[in-house]
Amino acid sequence: MLKEKIIYKDELPINVVTANIEEYPIHFHDDMEVVYVLEGSVILRNGYYTYNLKQGDIFILNDREMHSFQRTDEDNLVMMFQMDLTYFSRYYDSLKNNFFVTDVEDDSDESLEVLRNLLAKIMMEIIQKGYGYEHKVIESTHNLIACLLSDFQYFVMENGRFKNEMKNKGNKILAGRLNRINDYMYDNYTRKLTLSEIADREHLSIYYLSHIIKEATGLSFQDLLSYIRVEESERLLLGTNKKIGATAEETGFSAVRYYIKHFEHWFGMHPLEYRKKYIGKIISRDIEAKYKLATPAQIESAIRKQVKGIYADYADKFKAKPVIIDIDIYDDYAEVESEPPVMSEIMERDVNKVLAEPYRKMMEMQENIISSGENYIVSTKCKYPGALDSLSILMYNFDENTGRNLRKILNRDDLLRIVRNYENEMEFLVRCTGLSGTFRIIRYRLGKESFLAKIVHEADSGARESVRENLINKLTSEGNISTGSYISSDALSVRTIFEGIGAELILIDKV
């Protein structure tokens, strides 16, 4: 089972695995993979060469490249970003056969920093999973591919290692030509292939074609062809039990001795020795990858250290900011809001009916609203002027962005996605100045899990209380409430914290 099938989820043409890798056996897949080491180090074996990737390194694994991972003496955190080339090839010609290389020894390369930022941005979008995040992820992936095409195409061989010294920036004609040559060689390596044949296809002289191949790869045409054949033979050696002669023939070598010669040049050992050494290290039903998926907190921490600007942008966007509700009874009680509360636009939509249950309970009391904001309402049954002996406070945990999304979602699945993916913490601080006496406090609270359960089961209490007393009796019989008493000489303070979407309806009544 040498080939690993990539499962693309949530209708996204990308897959991201961020994990602490213990051991990942030899495998390949049809799509391209970008490896980004966020913490520690990891050993990557790619074809004939072994790389020790350290924190900050990015390595491109082109489609169908054999590779494996092995931990070092230190812990690691590795992002494996995989792209569906079938999808993205619709936008980029011959993307499937492009060859990309990063220079892991040149940490000063500005283009690598661009890649780090794009990968970090994608990770943060996936972690946060805001409404419509899929479009942002695809957009960032397009930008990543553009960077790869611009700065990391083609390679130079130097001392047995790939170097990305030739980037062909600004030379689209040459880049396109090299692309076609590369594609054609990979598509036809199994048969007799000549330099003259490719020169005729490209309308070039043999001399000039030989020159540009040498310039781009550091190899002669024949050496490059032999490398491609040897590289492709690795799958037959480890993925089948074919004899060496059949392997040589199937990969385009005219004789077994030539195959052995070139294989030994690149891999440093005889093909049979190679098979014996690695046949028990390929991914299979019996030999599985050993890794531990990283938590969102671990990923965010790594991004904070690696790509500070990206993390700061998202931290500012998503961090909890206290909502302060400051009610002065003498002033606010005198003013009754004539406009509907801001959240009515959200909660009165039928698609949000489960989320709106606490809101409906409050509205059914038909109280006077004296204060409201994006995600809170304060009301009283009392009429001004007169003594204020009751207060109702409704609070919802959703940020401005989520509020916008709740205004435009179309179905229950959209609502479910928002509630499930929204994990931001929010703190509410309520201070009511001008209250004195002893008060009974009833707190009716619905958290994220409660809402999820109600949405999944399409539950809706449908309760229609007409008076405040009936509502209190109803709430006190449910399991989501807490009761208490409070003695105030002038001010009453309430504090509540939500993790994820939640709501709390607080009923304060003078005893």
C-alpha cells in the first residue's frame, strides 16, 4: 500500500495535517505536499537523499515523490499541507508536472518568508473556521501557488543535492518551455526518448536544447532522463515484487546493467539491497504512520513564535473583549427605547429560531427596553415614573463578524456550522446603579453544547408565557438555571463568561 490516498474534507481542495511526528513510513500520493516545520526538527527522506529539517524550514514534495518522516531527538510540530492538483490544475496549466524546490539551507530567502506567512494564514483560517472561511483558504492557496510558480520552479543539481538557484523570474517563455520539456520527459520516460525528438517538438536546435536543460537542472539530457527513470523505479522496487530485469525494462532502461549503474549512482546501493533495506518501512495496513495531531492551542502558539505578524492579526481579531453593560437606573429607566434592539434582526429570522429561544422568552414578557447593544438587552416590567422592582438582562456571546454571518445564513446547516466552529470567549460585566433592597436572581443559561443539541434535534421549546411569573415558574423547573438572592444598597453587579456561542437570561426581582 505504498500509495496514500488523501481525503479532502468540507469540500475543500486542500488538506492540512499538523502533528507531532514519531514515524511516517515511506509513501507517496498523487498530489503536492508542502511541509512546514513549526517546532523542533524532523528527518525527511525524499528519494535518494535525507534532509534534517529544522524549525522554520519549508520543503516541497511534488506529486508522486516517495518520502518518509522520522523524528529526531527533539520534539517536533510539522504542518503537512496537501493540495488537490486536479482542482488547481484547472487554473494553472500543467501544474501536476511542475517541479518545485526550496533551499532549506537559505533561511534568508524572502520568498520563503512569504510562504511561511501564507501557510500560517491558512492554518489560522482553518483553526478559527469563521463563516465563509473556505473561500479565504482557497484564495490563500492560490496566492501560495503563485509564489511557488514565481520563485520555486525548477532546480539545479549541486553535489548531489537540489538547489533552487534558477528561478526563471520574469522569463515566462523559458519557464513555459522548461515546463513542457519536463512534462514530456515524465510522460515518455518508459520508451526510447531522444534529445532530437524533444528539440523537434520545441523547434530548437539540439545544441540549444541541451544548453537550457543543463542550465536548468545541472544535468545533461541523458543524465536527467536516467534520473527520472531511477526515481520512478523506486515505486516498483518497494510497491511490487517484480524482478530487477522487469523493473529496468518497465522504466525504460535498455539493459539491467545500465539500470543498476544509474541506481547505484543516485541511491548509493544496488536496487536489491535497497529493496531489502526499505521494503519493511513502507506504509501499509500493518505499518501505520505514528503521529499525534496538534491541538489548536499548540498550533496558535507555534504560529505566534514563527510568524508573529500573522498571529497578531488573528489574536486581535478573535481575542475576548469584555462587554461592559453600565445601567444607571435613574437615567436609563426614564428612557424607553422606541427602536427595536439591534439583535432583533438576527433573532427574528426563522432560520435562527433555536438560537433565539432566550430572546423570544424575553420578548414575550413585553417589557420596556431601557438599554440594548449588539448582543445584549436590558428591560423592565415597571413603568416610569415609579419604583423599579424588576430587571431583565439578556446576553449573547457572538462577535461582530459572527453577527453579520447570522444575518445572512440560509439554512440549519449554516447555523450548525457557525455554532460548532465559534469558540471565542466573551466576558460580560453588568453594573446596575440605583438599586437598593433584597433581590432574587434567576439565571437561565444555554451554552454551546445546549444549542448544538437543540439544532441537531431541531428542538424548539415553543413556550409562550404571557406573564413574568409564569416564565419564572417555567425556568425554575428546567435544568439550565441557577437561583440566588442579593442584597444591594445602591448597585448590583453581575459577571458572566461564555466559551463559544451561548446566551443567558437574568431575571432580577425585588423581594
